[in-house]
Amino acid sequence: MDIMGVSSSIFEFSGEKFDAVILATPIYFARDYIKQILDAGLIVNCIIIPSAALVTNGEQIDLFKNLSVLRAVSDAVSVWDRNGNISIIYRDKWYLGALLPKKLLGCRNTITKIFNSDIKIIENHLAFSTLLWRRNILVSSLYYPALIFRSSIDFLVSNIHARKIIDLIIDEGLSAARLNQINITLRHSDVYHFAGILKSIVSPVIYFWNRGLPSEVDFFNGAISKLSEKRGKHAMMNDAITLIIKGLEAKIGDFQKGRRAFENE
């Protein structure tokens, strides 16, 4: 797939007709951005939201069941229909646009590479949900603890104390998935290997904080905790990670200025 247009402004795309538009935004902004796209009269068949977020909020779930909204998780692209089923939507020749914050406009080549790579066609809801949960547990077990430790991601598995925390997050995530009828093949060693690949890399979540934005922890560790609790089980380590992140964000201060700056880009 070739990205034919990249912009930070919805209105720059006015008059264009795209098969799909990639929307790179924090998941909690997704509903507002999609409304702006529709209000601007942008002609687009599909909206792609690259994210491994697990949504527990009713309004967000309704959003992702809208026929025009795609969920993309790395090598998987699928669309939810109004009944929560998955339809095959990948096409070889898409006229693709990308709406990005100004500071991400230089990432065009990276985004193009991702979407030009071999994309696995996910034909059913279970296969998509399995991949989504697997990616979510990876992020929850590495990115948010690394943010708390202010360490590189590989430190989490090289340090015996930090690794015990990671193990608990993984186990609770796998348990939450099973409670929600999702069976995932994810070994602790898989997570360790992934962390090793990210040697000397800090948590990408720091991008949010550096820009005065809250993280997406509610859709990762927080979602694992909530989805466990709904099934009568506590995910105490994921709950603790969520609370610590929330506490640190409260310490950092008011995020409204950062939100407004992001929305105005």
C-alpha cells in the first residue's frame, strides 16, 4: 500500500477521496477525531486506528463497531461490523492517507513500511481478538513498568526484581484473556526476547508525558484489571501499575494544556 497523502490537518484533505485514512492519535481522542473527519466532509471509505488498546468503555466499544472504523494491530487489519463480527477489508491497491500530529509528519517512511509489509488477513473475531490481547499484554508488561522505573525496556528482564513484576503482569493478562474466552500462546520467554530486542530503548509512552498528555494506561494494564474484575477475579499487579501511573500523572500536573496543544496541531 502506498500512502498518497500525509497531513496534520483534516481540512487539507478536503476534496480528496481515500480508500482509507490512518488516524494516529491517542485512543481517548479517537471518537472526537472521527467526528471531525465526518463533519469536515472528508470522503473516506475506512478509518484505520493503529492500536493494541483494549476498550472497556461503552461509548468506545460502540465507536469500534461502526462500519467505517478499522482496528489495526501491527500485521493485522480487520473491520468490525455493527454486530461485532470481522470482515475482510484488506486490498492490495488502496489510496491511503494519514492524519498525524505535526511532530509525527517525519514518520511517513516508517508508517509506509508498516503498511507495505505482509499484512495477515484476519477472517474472524476470535483470531483478531487473540492477536489484540497478545499485543496488549506485551505493551502492558513492558512499556508501563519501564515508564515507572524510568529505565530501558531490556532492564526489566535483566533485573531479577523487575522481572518478577513482569511475570505477574503477564500471568494476570493471560488469565484475563482466558476469563474472556481468549486463549493466547504467549510464553514468558517470548516477552523476554521482545524486551531484549528493544535494548537501550525507553518506553515510547514517555512521548505522551513529554507532550503534556496522559498515557493510555486505562486501555492496557487498566483494561486487564477491569476485564478481570468483571469476571470476579482481581489482577492486582496490573491494578497497581495503573494506580502508580495515574499517581505519577497527577504529580506531573494538569494535562489540559497538552491536550489542547495536541488537538490544535
